[in-house]
Amino acid sequence: MPQTCTICRHPDRATIDRALVTGLSLRDIAGQHGVSKSALERHRASDLPRLLVQAKEAETVADADDLLGQLKELQARTLSLLNQAEQAGRLGTAVMAIREARANIELIAELVHELDRRPVVNLWMSSEWQQLRAVLLGALGPFPEARTAVAETLIALGAG
């Protein structure tokens, strides 16, 4: 069973990690926390990069949550302005507010992955794929078992 890093088990691990990230000397960190310089080197080389990636991912999620909150607040303000414009009979302003509300909804939908604007390409219907498939199966003509295996695999891929 693999051993856990002594720095990862250390009660002052967070402080040690911060010291490593800020560039304090390994000798100083080792002396302050009663650990070996080699343990710090191993931790910095193997465990610290993984921890930094996890911290960055958590920061990204927090930023996305904040952005979603800001968009929802903007949508609430937009709908309030729409309501005020309608009550005042300012139809031009109301139409602009509707346009902005729709744009807000689209942004929120994109942020929560309910709306995906990336283009979708159906490779099975493209003329290039049709040509490639014909050439591939034609080239396998002298090898009927291989041709059958490839054709069955392509059919399975197309069905899935």
C-alpha cells in the first residue's frame, strides 16, 4: 500500500503549501515546520501541482456561480424596467427591454449548459465521408473477412 506524503499529512499543510507557492526557501520551510527538505521537494513535485489544479477548478466554479448570480440580478432589473416601461405606455422602451431580457435568458442558458451554440456536423451524411467509406470498402475488396468486419463496425458506429 503506498505511503501518504508526510507533508500532505502534516497539520500545517496549508501553511506549508502557501510557503511553497510563494517561493520561500525549502530550508526555511523545513526549519519552521520540522519536516525534511527532501519531503518538501517530493511534495512540491508531485502533490502540489495536483492541489493547484484542484484550487483553480474550484476558483473557476466560484467565478461561474458569481457570473450566474450577476446575470440573474441583471435579468431581474431588466424585467423591472420592462414592467415600468409598459406601465408608462412607452412601447419602444418596452420592446428594447424585451430584447435585453431575451439576451439575458440566452446567456443564462449558455452558462448553465441548457443552450449550446456550437455547430453540429453530421459526418455520416457528408459527401467526403461517403467517398472515404466507398474507397475504404473498395480497397478491402480482396479481403472479404476484413471488409465485412470494417463494414459491420461502421454500421455499428453509425447506429450509435
